[in-house]
Amino acid sequence: MKIHKWAIAILLWGFLFRAVCAIYLNIGFDEAYYYLYTQNLNLSYFDHPPLVALTAGIGIWLTGAVTPFTLRIGGVLLYTGTLIFSYLASKKLFGDRTATLTLAILTTIPIFQIAFGILTLPDNALMFFWAVCLWIAAEEFFPSDQTDKYQPTYRLALIGLCVGLAFLGKYHGLLLGGGLVLFCLLSRRHRGALFSGWTLAAIALFAIAISPVLLWNYQHEFASFRFQSGRAVPSQGYNLERLLITVLVALGYLFPTFGIALWWTSFRAAGGAFKAATRQGKVDENNHEQNYELAIAEERLRNKQLLILCVSMPIFFGFTFMGGFIQILPSWHMPGFFGATLLLGERAAQMQLKRPKFIRNWLWGSGLVILPLLLIGLLHVHLGIVQKGGDAAIAGGFWEAKDDPSTQMIDIEQLRQAFVDSPNLKAELQKADFVFSNNFFVAGQVGMAIEPLGKKVTCFDEDLRGFAYWSKAEDFVGKTALYVTSEQFMKDERYPQPLDKYKGYFQSIEKIADIPIKRSGQTVQIFPVYRTSPMLKPYPRPYG
């Protein structure tokens, strides 16, 4: 597992950059919600498999502190591991030069840094085991002492285990397994893997690994499977404009110099690899020995590309295509682009031999544009440097806080300190039996803020997500509560007045405070706090 010195330098730089971002970047909605997973440990959850709870919880459990950094350190470390195993897989498949270039690209593409390496998301664990699985697959299917005939080994069983662990991170893990099966079907040399006894062991280990998710779903009427599969059901006809927007948004997240190159490289490799797959086994051994050896080397390279294509292209192409009839989240197709980066690294290594200056300018030029953009984004979220009229604004700023979506990432410490500094709020919180919000994301932010003060947090809404399974609706009847929400999420078009949502469920709801969240000297969000009388009846739940 020897790692080149340049690769070590890239890994260290990437880790330090992500760690700094993890410290200073305000908390996002998803992350705060996943924090509540750590307070409600279970075999699985309504909207995701269980590993995100461990990723989010490891730093909190080790330190006892609830901060953005402790919530994220698990993801920061996991992505470093993801990069290491991706480097090793690329090195095994294509050599040192390609592996180092691939690592540099993976450390530069902004969406990979943010979604996989800074924020706490289910993708942290998914991509770690994805990379481990790809490395083991490279060792299995392309051993150094490979003969003309492929011999399945114990590594197939390890691959099954890794696919299962990736599935425990996010359901995309199933697509990884499907991609590996597709590779074996298309590669005649490796088709025997499907009929090996080690494959049976792989299936057994996969089943054992995902058993917590299966058991939880069995106990809860397969709620998670139904919820996730329902999100992929078309709600309207196909729209080419939406498809174009999906493609352009992905290019933006990847950064155009990388995004365009990924699409081009993937389709170029697909043409060559699938063409080679149709003529495998037809190499003429009567040719001159040199030509024969070249043909074998070419076939071996195409098979390596085929492996990457099978675990990557169906994901990024499939989800991109789905963008024409449903709104997809960026994280849905990014694992596919991540895998395809190995092909981009391999192509860049080839071009580097012929046009080293072009590759150097492409990679360094992209990095020198991306880094300042990321730093500006980080400074703005934390300090509001482009917030119009803000104390820290550069040149007076140009973005009104009310129109700035980055204000949704709040400073948890300010919200927490309000309950500490205000004797009235502190006393009201101590008297309340529980705390609730009207939105599951906001409930997560509130939960992080009041965690040291030790009150149970829940959500009363039609979209309950995990809250539907962390308590029973009857548990809160007869108990008093604090209702904490955000002005940004109070409005509900179904109710003329926001508080009408809870009319009849509480005898009275009385406002006791507004907690301002400030950035750059300006109030960017307000969290109203209400005292409620004892709850009269259970709030209805559509599931759970």
C-alpha cells in the first residue's frame, strides 16, 4: 500500500482544508436533523440506513460537545479514507501517475469536498465503503499475476460485505452491487465470478450486513423502502428543459472544467470498452507475438475501464435522465461522477505524457479558481462578507439577507446562548416537559441548540420523517411544551394564521420571546418561542 509523497501531500492538504471548513461552516438543515439520529439510535431510520448516525455521533460521543466540528469530524475522517482507497484502486488499475492525478481531481472538485467530505450526510459512509469495495474489486479482477483464465478468490466475499456496508450508508449501495454484477455479465473473462462459491459467500455477507435495515423495515411495514422508492415515481410528463437544468446544475457543482471532462471521458471510454467487450476471446494468437501482447494489454485496459463504467455510468446517467420528470437532489447522481473520476484521471495521465503543460494548466487553473470561490462561500456563510449592509461586507455587499439562502445555515451557538443568557427562557425551558417545532429540519437545529439543557425534541407536522418512529403520538398528551420555530418556516398556505395549525391541540399558545440570529451585525433569522398549555389530544400522524 505504498503511497507516493505527492499523494500524501494532497491528502494532508485536503484534510486540513476540510477540517477548517467543518469548524467554521454554520450548520445546515440535513446535518442538524441527522444529529437527532444520534439521540435516537436504532437499527435503521425512516429516511436513511443507520450509518449516518454513527458518522454524526462519533465526534459528539468522544468529546461530549455538540458543535459543528464534532458533528462533522466523522465525515471529514471518512472522506480522507475514501480518497486513500480511491487512490489505491486507481493505482492498481492504471498506475501511479493516474492515481496521483485522480487523487488531485477528487480533492479539487467542490461538490465532492462539500457533500462527501465536510457536511455530515449519509454519503460519507456510502462513499468510504464504495471506495474500499472498488479497491478490492480491482485486486480481485486484475491481480498482478493474472493468467488468461480468471480464478475467483475470497475477495468476492469481501466485496459482498463492502456492498452491504455501503448500503448501510445509503441505499445507493445496492446500485454499486448491481454495477459489479453488470461488469461480470459484460466481461467474458470475469463471468465465472457469478458462478463461484465465493459469490454465495458474498451474498450471505451482504445479507448479514443489511439485516438491520431489513429487520427495521419488517417491523415498520417497510416504511423506509416505500418512502424512498416513492420519491422516484414521476409526478408529471417528461420535460427536456428540466433535463437540461439538471445537467447544467451538475456541471456547476462539479465545476465546468471537470464536469464537461467527466461526461466526455465517460462516453469515450464507454464506446471503447463495450466494443472491446463484444470481441473478447477473439484475439488471434497466430499474430506476431508483439501484436498479440499489445492486443492482450488493450483488452485488459478496456476491461478495467469497463469496471469503472459499470459502477459509475448507470448512476450518473440514470439519475440525470430522471431529472427530466422529477426533481433530483445533487447527491443522488454524484457517487456516479465520483467513480467516473478514475477514468478522467486515467485519460489525464495519458494526455500528460503528450501535453504536460495543458494538463498542468487545466488542473492548477481549476484549483486556483475553485479554492477562492470555496473560501468566499465559507466566509460569507460564517461572516456575511457579501451581505448588503453587513458589518463584514466587502464594498458594502450586494446581497440582501432576506434573499440569501445561506442564512438557512444558522449559528447554533447563538440559539443555544439565548436559552442560557435569558433567565426567562431558561426557566420556561426547565418547566416544559418537551420542545417541538413545525418542521423536522428546524427541530434538528433546535435539538442541537438545547442539547446541553436536556429536553426531548419532537415535531408536529404532516412530514414527520424519523420523528414518527422516535415516539408515540400519545406520549405528549397532558404535557406542557415550548414551541420553537423559525419565521422562515412558520408560514403554511393551508392555514390563514401560522398558529392555526395547532388550534384544538393546545388550550393556549402564548408567545414569550423572539430569538434573533445575527450575522455581520444584522438579524438574518428569527426563532419565535411559544409557551403552550398541556396538550389536549395527539397530533395526527400520516405514518409511524
